[in-house]
Amino acid sequence: MGIYCIQGAIYTKGEVPVAVTAKLHPVTEPKKFSKVEEGVDFQLHFADGSVADCKTSYNDKLNQLRAEAAKGWFELSPAYAYSGLEGKTSQGDMNIENVPQQARQMDAFADCILNNKPTSVPGEMGMRDVQLIEAIFQAAKTGKRVSTQGAKKVLDSTAAMR
């Protein structure tokens, strides 16, 4: 789910974070989590000073995206379910049409191949996301704020290619 948190924050802000901070969850089941982290709390820091506070876990059920601003808020809960999204705002329900998201994504990929069109989710975006995840793990390991400039450069080069 961590990648969904990252994507949700980036799409909400419309930009890539400039830095990250993170902390691993304490391990409550050592046998189960001997080779993988149990969970991570991480923050994505943006150039304007705003922060996305994110949490991902193999042990907790999490499925929410909430954004707060000076004039209101919105929330998706569930935010990342294949069975549909539900949303509300400080002004009422969103009334989101439930669509088969995965099927639409596969259809879009097929359309790109059949019609020689660029995809809206190129490999460079995946590379950027891996760089952000690596920065999150580095921040968790060191306890320090870690720059995400490498991930931003990948995004900038992707935008220049279009």
C-alpha cells in the first residue's frame, strides 16, 4: 500500500516531494516480519512547506486518503479499493462513480500499444516511485530527512519527453 500513499499524495499536490522523513513500526511479530518491515510511517515534504503524513503496514488495515486545506478538506475511504471508492468533502458527499479501475488501466495500456500512443504511466514514473521508496527507507534507517532530488529529476525528464 505504500506506493498508493505516495501516488495519492503526488496526485493530490500535483508535484513531487522535495524530501522525506520516516520511521519503521516496531516489530510485534518477529517470526512473521523477519524479512520485511511490519510497517512504515513516513512524511512527504513539499516545496511550499506542506506535508503528506503517510502510513503503510502489512499488519494494519489502512485505506484512506485525506487532504486538508485552509478552505476545506476531502477524503476517500476506501481510497485504494478495487471494488470502488467512497468520498466526502467538507461540503458533502462526492458521489463517485464506481468503475473497474484495473480493467480501465489494462484497456488504456492496450490502446497505447494498438495505436502507438504514449502511456500516462511511463516506466520513468515507476523509476521515480522506486527512488522515493528508497529515500523513505534511507530516512527510516538514518532517522534523518532525505532529499528526493533524484526522483524529481526523473519526473522532469519524463515531462520533457512528452
